[in-house]
Amino acid sequence: MPSGPAKDQVRPGAEGYLTELTDPYGRYVRETALPFDTTLLTPRNAAPDCSPTL
């Protein structure tokens, strides 16, 4: 067993993660009776600075 505090490891984001990140939020917007947002978050509008091939 390692001793001492554990270090958080964060890997860089990639375009491929956008779908996994936006799907749960989109489900919340569609299925919640009183959402704060009314526009679905998609990979395209979540990362406007990414390449247009998304």
C-alpha cells in the first residue's frame, strides 16, 4: 500500500470526450420539468474553438 497523500492525475482533454461530456447534460435538459437551460449542449456548441469537423 502506498504511503502519503495520493496525487490527482488529470489528463488533457480531447475532442473525442465532448460527446461523453455533453450527453448527460442534454438528457437533463430534455427530461427535467424545469431545466435552467432550454438549449441542448452538443459537441459542436460546447467547443466552438475546436475544428469544424466535429
